[in-house]
Amino acid sequence: MILPHPLPGKKKVADTIWGAYSSQSDDELDRMWRKQQKIEGRLGEHWRRPKGMSHCTYDRPVAALIDCEKRRDEAFAVAV
């Protein structure tokens, strides 16, 4: 049984009150910070290689972190 929408033809309440997801309003610096936090979550504390992770697998996120920091520095230099 399919129930009708309580307010047919109306937008969701979240769309009308808050507008959009917070990530949709992020600029390039915010996206780089978010990406760095996501990558750091996969690594150990202070970017240490987690036990059981091979060196080749570890090198990829470290390279991505270095690239992320480089791009964030470039974007910050443009913003300032």
C-alpha cells in the first residue's frame, strides 16, 4: 500500500528551512580540509602506518595528503 505524501507538491521541510547540505556551500579550502580529515582517518596517529597495512598501500594516502596540503596552500594564496 502506497500512502500519499502528506503535503503533495511541497518541498521537503529540510530543503525549505536549511536550504542545502553544508558541503554544497563549501569553497575549495573547505573541501581540501574535509578531504584531508577523511584521509587522515585511514592512517594512524601522526600519519603512522597502521599495523598490517603494506607500505605500497600506505604511500597512496600519504601522497594524497601531501597533494591536498599543496592544493590547499595554493588556494589559500589565491584567496588572500
